[in-house]
Amino acid sequence: MEAAHAHDQGHGHGDHDHAHHPTGLMRWVTTTNHKDIGTLYLWFSFTMFIVGGILALMLRAELFQPGLQLWEPHFFNQLTTMHGLIMVFGAIMPAFVGFANWQIPLMIGAPDMAFARMNNWSFWLLPPAATLLVTSFFVPGGATAAGWTIYAPLSIQMGPGMDLAIFALHIMGASSIMGSINIVTTILNMRAPGMTLMKMPLFVWTWLITAYLLIAVMPVLAGAITMVLTDRHFGTSFFNAAGGGDPVMFQHIFWFFGHPEVYIMILPAFGIVSQIVPAFARKPLFGYSSMVYAVSSIAILSFIVWAHHMFTVGMGASSLLFFMYATMLIAVPTGVKVFNWIATMWKGSMTFETPMLFALGFIFVFSMGGFTGLVLAVMPIDIQLQDTYYVVAHFHYVLVAGSLFAIFGGVYYWIPKWTGHMYNETLGQWHFWLSMIFFNVAFFPMHFSGLAGMPRRIPDYALQFTDFNMISTVGAFGFGLSQLVFLTCVIKCIRGGAKAPAHTWEGAEGLEWTVPSPAPYHTFETPPLVK
Amino acid sequence: MTSKLGRTFAATGAAALWPAADAAWANQYNLQPPQTIIAHQIYDLHTLIMWIIFGIFVVVFGFMTVAIVKHRKSAGHEAQQFHENTTVEIAWTIIPFVILIGMAYPATKTILAFKDTSNPDITIKATGYQWKWGYDYLNEGVSFYSNLSTPRDQIDGHNVAARNANPNYLLEVDNAVVVPLGKKIRVITTANDVIHAWWVPAFGVKQDAIPGFVRDTWFRADKVGTYRGQCAELCGKDHGFMPIVVEVVTEEKYAAWIAEQKKKTAAVAVDPAKQWTADELKAQGEKVYASNCVACHQATGMGIPNTFPALSGSKIATGPKEAHMDIVLNGKPGTAMAPFKHLSDVDIAAVITYERNSWANKTGDMVAPADVKAARK
């Protein structure tokens, strides 16, 4: 009977028992099904990942050798800015929301998300926002070139591309807030009987905390960019000293949003890795409750460390000390998480399918980003490294090797449940090793050029940085092309492949593995009982 | 030797890749050789922390490697089902905490020294402009601008051979900051338009320059030499093209340099009563244009389409003089056109006269310094 419910992402589905649903394109436009919406989020995210990736390759091509070859500096600045905005708001954040949509109801035994129609609306806000962002390249003056941090007063100088970016961020922020309210409500109210908070899978826990962070900080970003907008057009002087404002205030507001934002992009990654590692070590997660407390502490600390992004603005010694100590403190709960993952592997019975490779790769490379984070937290060292390629290396280690690798791991882990087919293991392994190697070729040299004094966001550089920049560019192109392996692997998996059993992975635990593969269009219409 | 190797090791985290390090190569992958007490402390702090990190790395990933090698299914290892151990959990919370305190202590001492800008011997104001630095020696009365001096043809690739032969490509300026050896120099930073950052790595100094606000930092150089840095805060189109060069010289040479600068200032000082002809203003204006306007509006006066407006044939540059003076003096809020009221009356009059009578613009009129003086609020 389950076959009749089969939900095939590639070809739409006409067989499920609510036959009055529209088919074809209208199915996706009007859908209120958490699985459909999850799929939409994931494809949207992948599309933006490709767009942002192309921008990155364009700027890496310019940096292959000294001198200006391809782009004039103003356009180069547009590339760095839009690469950042698109990757953060278009690729990474929507990917995690996609996972939340697909997995949270399946993992807590709920039939769907709490607010199904709002769920549809949260997704469909994103394509217009992305369109605004991408088409801003074609307005007079081009896209905003003020950096993804859009610091005032530079952002005040920008052309209409800045306004389009502001509107896009407002819309994406609204989408995130709605998505988060949905996730919080679903988790708090719709868990299967018997699933207490401390029995929830860790992925659900990390998303619960992430959703609260989003609700807390997205309005702060909205405030900051609205102030930029009114400074630009309506004669206010929030960030203009001549009118009684303060440019540094923008940075304080932006980073009060921005620091929790980086945890928004990493906590769900922690959650995914905490699902994968126990499954392939065939051993329960070590220190479950300490993991929950660690994620909570990281979330709370994230609100009191923002000024470490601004160590060079000239704060007083007491502020510097406070923000340095608070920032260093984050190493403690983050360390606890890494130690717990390794203790989970310890004396396990490990196998190394693609999801596990990405999880292990995540732990290894994310830790390197954590180490450089510790270096940057030490304020005197940060004087030398602030706004250099060292910082670029650091946040790509935590965002690409961190968030993105966890996303890849999550896709390989759950795609048999989504499509009903096993992915091609050989392709998956190639994808992992190519990504891992080229990622390090691209980003490891940036530590050196940063230490040696290469500022970030420059289209041309002094000659002593040439070697490392050439290596980085080669690595970046290799990394970009490796993602085509991923795309191939996913499409092959949607189209066919070995039939996936309901309980796909020997060591996996959780309610999602109790439903058939592919997961029927409607699951848990009768809540399961959790003991 | 040991310490040099140690630094190499710490900086790379993989010393095996670089068994020997000569000085030039070292400049490519580690912090630049420190020349002030603060930069030394930063360097040593970084080395210390890299060693700590290396230790943690070996221990943590040692365990992970053992687990991956031995506790695998293909090696026949059976999973044990333990999942809690309070003692271990407490230990790996407290040990990192103690290590962090060990790192925070020396860092705190450096921060307090770094912030102590009291009792300077010399105070220099560094002002960020899009895209150059202006310097004012506050007590000596010496002022000048410092522009990138790398020839354009090296940057745009028309003269690659000269670029490759230029060790200071993008790191050279027309007028360097000159300071005496061993004196405490306080640098006050501010900016004219957007935020810039004044950064000289060898001195361990990086301070944002914020429009409308004043911040300060300090250094005391240990060794005679030329030290180079760059703007470190994205400040628009030519952010990558506004380097900082500081020459540290002996006290005698510094005194001679100051005397020479003062003489220069006196020589170019203009008699305020002088009556300028249109041709004189135009000739002077061309120079002013070349150092202030050309980055955006271009030598052809055509600007960059859709980004920086053309002056040639523009309504302002061919319309009433008052509007032209207003935009040069006060800028245009919300755009990259910054106010230029820091230039002298003569320079502003000259550049406006030049703009009104160059390229396709043939107004035939001139703006006198007195007009500019009157137009200032």
C-alpha cells in the first residue's frame, strides 16, 4: 500500500490520497506539505550556492596574479559583497531551514509543521528576495559594493543596488522569522506522546535554539538596515557624525545581529553531525545532556561577544578585555562538543559511508576554524589579523568546512529517506575527497597571506602574496567543480538507484527510520508512542 | 636557531613542509618581523598560542585517529554502549578553562600597554580620504598627503616586467611619514568620508579612522628602516590602493626632514593677495585634479559609466558657478562625492576653473579664490 504513497521528487506525484491537490508547477506553488517545502528550500539553497560560488570563482580568477586583469576594482567589490550576502542568506540559512522542514516533523513524530500555510509563505518570500539581490547587479552603479557587512557610511554612498539589497534582506529576514516561529511552535507543541524535551534528537534541539536566536536577532538586522535606508534617503543621521550620529553604532548593531547569526549557521550543523556520528559508530551519542547544555551556552554567549568583530575601532581597555574574555569562553562549550563526538566514536564500531566521511571531515576542519577563532579572540593578535586573509580563512573553515560539510553529510544521510533510493556511494566518496582536498588547497594558504599582512577585500596585492593566491585560486576552482559531482549524485539518486530500506543505516536511531523510504507524503497522522 | 624554527613550526602547524626558512620566504607566511615592543609581544603571544593549539590538536585528533583506525567495524571492533561519564565531562570542561586563563593573562598585559597612549613625544594626525592618507604633524606644523606612487601601467598590466621588478608594488607612496627612532609616536586617526584603518604590521598598530571621530594609537620604533602597511577597512573602489609607508630615521635626520618640510611649505605658500589669471588657475587645477579627482572622474573627465558621473559636459560643470562650488566644497550626501573643504581656497578655485574649461567644457569663465572663500559657510 505504501507504494501508492510514493513521493517522487523528480516527477511530481499524482498518486497520494489527496487527489484534489494541484499537480505540476501549481503543486509546488500552493503546497503546504512540509516535505515539499523542505525540498523547495533545499533546491533554492543549492541554486543560490551555485550563484554565490560563481561570484567567488570570478573574484578568485582576478586574484590569480597581481595586477588588474579581469574586473575593475568597483566591480570586484560588488563580487565580494554579493558572494557573502548570497552565501549567508541564500545558501546556508535556507539549506538548514530545508532540513528543518523535512526532518523535524519526521523526527518528533508530528504530521506536519504547525503553521502549514505560513510555511508555504516563508519559502515563497525567498525567490523574490533572491531576484532583487541578484538583479541588483544590473541597476545603475551595480550591486552594493560595501561588503556583506554593509558598514555605514560606505553603504550610504552606494547606488540603488544597496536599496535592492536592503529590501531583499528585509524579505529574507521576515521569511526567517516566520520559519523560526513555525519551528519553535512545532517542536514545543507537536512532539509525539512520550517524547520529552530531553529525549529529542539533538538535531531538533539545535534547531529549537537556533530558531530562538533567529527570532531574537533578525529584527535587529532589520533595524540596522532600515536606519541605513533612512540615512540614505530620508535625511536622518543615525550614522553621520555631522548630524549627531555615529558610524561605529552601525557596527555595534550589525554585529549584535551578526555574531548570533554565525551560530545560527553552525548550530544546526552541530545537530546534523550529532545524528550522523552515533549512527555510523553504532553507539549512542556520548554526553547527550552536556551537548544540549553546550549548545545553549554557546547561544547565550553569542549575545555578549559581538564587539570582537570590532577590536580595531578603538574601544576602551575595559571593553576590549570584557569582549576578549567572553569570546575565549566560547572555546569551552565548543570543545565539549568536539570531545563528545570523539568519545562517541571511541570504542564504537565505525563504518565510513559518505555521511560519516563528511561528519568526520566536519569535526576535523571545523576544529581548525575553532583554533584560528581562538587566535583571533586574543585581542592583541587580532590587531594584526583583523581584516586580513587570516579572517577570511577562519570563517571559511567554519562556514564552508563547518556548515556546508554538515549540510552535505545531512543530505547523504537522509536522501535515501527522501527519495527511496540509495545514492551512488562511489560518487559520494569522490565528492567528499575532492571537496576536502580542494577546500584545504583553497583556504589553508589564506592563513599565511593573512599573517604576512594581506588585507581582505582588495582586488590587487603586493608581490609577496602571489604564490599563495595562485594556490588558493586553483583550489577554489577545484572545489567549485567538485560540486558538480554532488549535483550528479543527487540527480542520479532522485531518478533511481538501489531501493532504500525503511531503516536505511544499521546504527541509525530515531522516528524518521520507522517510516518507509521514501517517506510517504503524509506521515505520523496517528502519533507514534515514544517510550 | 631553535626559536626561529619554533616560530616557523608554530606559524605553519606543519613545519615538515618547510624545513628551512630564509628571511624573504618567512615574510610570506608568518607575521612580519616585529619592530616595536607591542609587535614583539603580539608575535610571541601568537607563537605561544600556536604551540598550545598544536598540543591540543595532537591530543584531540590523536584520539580521533586511534578511534578511526582501531574502533572500526572492518577491523572487527564491537561497539560498546557507554554514553556518559561525569568525571570525564567535568575534566574536559575545566582543563580548557585553565588553559584559557593561561592565554588571557599575557594578552591582558599587552592590551593595557597597547592602550596607553599617554606622554607621546610626537603626535601625528592621520586622516583617511578616498583614497589616500593625509598627515598632520600637530606640533611641528607639517602637513602633506600621501598617495600611492606605483605607476598605473604596472597595475593595469601594460608593464608587467616593471611590476615584477618592483619589490614595493602597491606598497609605495609619494610622501612617506617620517619619524625619529626610539620616540613614542602617537597617531591620531580620523577620516574625511568613510571608515578607513591605519595599519603598519611591523609596529603592531591597526586603528580604524572614523569620519567625525578621533581615535588614537601609538608606537615606538626599535630600528631604522622603511615599514609598509595598507588601509585595512573596506573604503570603496580604491581600498586596495592606499598604502602607508613609515620611514624611521635617526633624530638628526628627522630634524633635517622637518626643517626641509617647513621650507617647502613656506615656498608653496601663496600670497593671499595674489591675483590669479584663468590660465594660472587652470594649470594649478590640473595638478589638484590629478591628485584628488582623477580616481573617480578619470583623466578624460568621462567618469565610469553608471558608477561615477562624467564631468565633461555635465550640468554642474557647465552650469552656474555657485552649484559647482557647492558640490566640491560640501560633497553630495548619499554618494561617493565627498566634501573637499579641506583643500585651500586657491586649490578649489583652480580645480573648478580647470573642470569648467577642459574636455568638452568650454564655459570660458573662472572662479577666483575669493569666490570660494565667500562660498564657504
